[in-house]
Amino acid sequence: MPSVREILEERGVDMTRISAEWGEFIKKSSFTNVTSPVVLTNYL
């Protein structure tokens, strides 16, 4: 079973761009609690 990362790469998604955009989203968002969102990936 392919990982999420492998599936996205097969579909032509640039993971470095996604990571950069996600980082910008995190910086712009203000969270009232101390938890931070995490990009979930399948490592199986």
C-alpha cells in the first residue's frame, strides 16, 4: 500500500511547496490552545 506522500508525488504534487505553504498557514493562524496542527502522513 503506497504512502500518502507517494500518492501525492505520483499525482505531481510538489511536497516542498506544500510544506512551505503549510508553514505560512501556521504562522498566520492564531490558535487559542497550545496544540499545533500536524500534517498526517502514512508511513506504512
